[in-house]
Amino acid sequence: MLSPNNPTVSTETVSRFRTHGFTGGQIAMLAAAFTLLMSVPIWTHPIPPLSDYINHLSRMKVLATLSHNPMLSDFYQVNWQVIPNLTMDLIVPVLARFINIYVAGQIYMVTMFALIVSGTLALNRALIGRWSTAPLFVIPLLYNFVFLVGLMNYIYGIGVALWALAGWVALREKVWPARMALSSACVLLLFFCHLSALGIYGIGILSFELLRLWEKRAETSRDKRWPMRIAEFVSGGLPFLAAAPLLYASPTMGLVSGFYWDQHGKIDGLMYIISDYSDIAAFGIVTVLVAAMVWAVRHRVLTFHPLVYVLLTVGTIIYLILPRVMFDTYMTDQRVPIGVAFMLFACGDLELRRRLVRRGFMMVLIILIAGRLIEIDYNWTQLSDSTSQMRSSVKRIAPGSKVFVAYADRSLGDDVRDLGLVHAACIATIERSALVTTVFTVPGKQILHMKPKYEDFADTHDGTPPSIAQLIVAAEHPLPWMPKFWLNWTKFDYIYILFTEDEAPNPYPSRLKLVADGDRFQLYKIIKPGETVGGTGRYPGRYSVSAR
């Protein structure tokens, strides 16, 4: 039937538009536009101040160029293994064959954002039965503390997990072989993303199947079909068995003893969903979001799929019992809240029948996105000075050198504004084909390993770098407990000392010559026996780095 106001449009289409405010196509366009907008800081900062990211990117550079870079191939080797941490390793090096490594990393991160937003929309569509604008509110959460730490494979895996759960929900009442085959394929894919991402998918499946079991309870008690219902519930976990032989065959199993529980920090893990650099900004975003949700619920504009309550319960229980470290991987428990948060937003349903409500929705969403964008761009711009200075200092390093990384104080580096400096020395691997002690080459975690003759020249356990005071002791009075790469530090060519004070004095004048003095770091040339220091004064050969 045609609408009297517009004979070319059916009344069904008009009713749908008036009821829900936006069509599926319009929601897709909004999602794409806002995702691209949120990606602006990534495009404008080739080396964003994320902790692990630049370290991962240095590994991508090695993987992409190892076959034709004799300096890198002298230090590193690739050992392809079944490791649940390979997403970036499989994607970025391929891109880097055709484009700049920094651009390849940017494309990876923007794709990661797009996967999460589209996956939340897809899960919402599977749950609600139509397209809704509620999932768009995950966009301001794309920048979260877990992202700032640089856990790239895990965050990418969250997007895959959202799509996988959407497929399970959509096929739940369909032919079961298709559902089980799709879920098994998703389990395999998520395994290679990250074990924690596979866990997020598991939380979603468990929650949905518990809800379905509860909703069928009356029917089950009436027709005595409870054995069948229990069997259906248990069958939801069968696809996860596909990951068991992979994990058994993985060298990651060798890290199974590396775990411990820590109940302190559970509140911090919840704050990681929303907190970035400013507590005031986080409080403002939470206030606007909660106020809008309360108003929308009270006016019956916002409703939730029942899955939201089961997800909250299951997610909370699992979060509380998870250890802080599992398979020698830190933040195991603190990664969970952000993944569950994206699923919770997929349970929302916004009715935008009235024009005032539609305008209010757009205003709130724009305020949240603008607030987060301003916070990220402002802080990244401020922090980019240190990154630029680090990149400038790298040019002073001879290609193919060995570079040690130490801290002025091992207690530093945990502040959110220090994250960008923690692994910044890995730029030397990207731009000078250097061996850097902190490049991730941990057996069981990465496929990039040290060549045998350089195994004692790198931190293969992903620990905190030593302080310069500890290195001085290692050089003059070595102790049995000291790692071998500490004892070998005088055989390196350069040393970066991170988190230094302004104009910090040379800590070891007889063995170090200052090459570059930057914002909270110093680069020294290590003096070999028989070499002369050269230069005069307190800072012989000093070179001040600016962010030009």
C-alpha cells in the first residue's frame, strides 16, 4: 500500500522509518562516517603514543623485510608455529610489501575499529531483529586504556568475536550443522587472534545459551524435554573443542605455569573501559552517557534485550575469578570488561520515532565523540614531541647496531602519559635495522626469535628493562641471578636510558658517551675497551634533540 503523502513510498516503509528513526542504510552510513572521524588521530599520528604498538610494528617490519635485509637477518629469524597471537603478523607484513610500514599499521588499526563497530551492529541486528542506532554509542569507547596499552591482536579479536556471536545468534534456530560449522571456523580464527578474544566469544555463547535455557524452562517442564534442552545447551561449547589440539600443539602451552591472581586492580579494569588520559574527560563522558540512558529508559525510548542481564552476571563472575596473569600474559582479567562492554551495547534498542528524540540522539552521540576526539588528539599532540625526538635520535644510530634499553628508575613507566615511550626505542629496528633488547621475541608468544648467537642479547621473557644502576653493578660486580643480556650490555653499541630527568648527568662517564638528550630519555654510545670518549665538558659530544 502507498503512502498518501508520497505515492512512491509504501506505508510500511514510512511506518518503519517513523518508528525507528533511521533506515538500515542510514545507520550504516552513520557508523562508517563516525568510525572514520574517530580514526583521524590515527591518520595524523603515524607513531601514536601506544605502549606495545610500536614494538609490534617493529616485528612487522622484520617479518616483511627479513628475506632481503642482511642486517636484520643476522639478528632475527622467523619460526612459524601454532601461536594464539598472530593476527597482526599475518596482515601487516603483507601490506608492508606494498606500502610504508607506518601506513600499514594505521590501516590495521582503522580496520580494527571498523570490525568492532560493524560487529556490534551485526550482533544487535541478530538480537533485536532490525537495525538500531544504540550500538553507535560504542564508537567513543574505541579509544580505551586497553587500546592505549597497545594490545592490538586482542582488540582486533574482539571485533571478530562480535561478528562470530552475531552469526551464532542468527543461526540459532536454523539448521544446526551450519551453526556448528560456522562457530567452529570462528573458534579457529579467534584462536589465532588471541586466547582472550576467544574467551570473549565464549562469554557471549555461554550467556546466550543460558538465556535461551531459562526462556525455555516452562516448555521444558511441561513436555519433559529437559534432557534435550541440556544437551542443546552443552552442544554450544562443542565448537570450542576445535581449539584444544591447537593449544596442545602450541609452544604457548609451555607458558601454562606463568600465572598469578591479584584482586587489586579489579576496579581499575572496569575503569579501563572509559578512561584514557583525563579523569575529568572520563567522568564527563560517563555522566552524559548515563544521563542520556536514564532519560531514554524513563521515556521508554531505550529498551534492552534480556541478554544484557545474563551478560552482566556471567561477565562479572568470570572477571572476578580470572587471574591477572595467564600463560605468562599480563592483564588477562583486565582485558575482559571492554569486550563485554561492546556486547552489552549490542543489546540496546533505541526508538527514535519523534524528531526531537532523533535530534537528541545525534546531539548526545556527537558530544561524546567530540569529547573523546578532543581528549585523544590533544594528548597525542602533546606526547608526539617525545616520539619525534626519539625518532630524530634514532638517526644518530649506525645501521645494523645493537641497542640496549634501560630505565633511569624501574618504578617509572606506568603512567598513561609514559606509555608511548616504553617501547619507542624499537623505532631503531624499523628505521636502522638494529637489534633492540625489548623487541618482542618471546618463545611461545611470538614467531620472531633471536638467532642462536644473539639469544643472550635480548630480553626473551618480556620483563621490565633494568635500571642503569643495575647495569653498572652488572658491569663491575656481576651477580649469578642477573639475566645474561644484562651481563652483555657493554658489548652493545648504544644504550637508551628512558624516563630521565632534564639534563641528567652521565651515569657512567667511563663507559658511556652522550649522543642525544631528549624529552625524558638519553641515547649513549657505549665505549668499548681502547676507545676514547672524545669531546670535553660534562656532556662530551652532546646532541640535543628537538621535535623539528
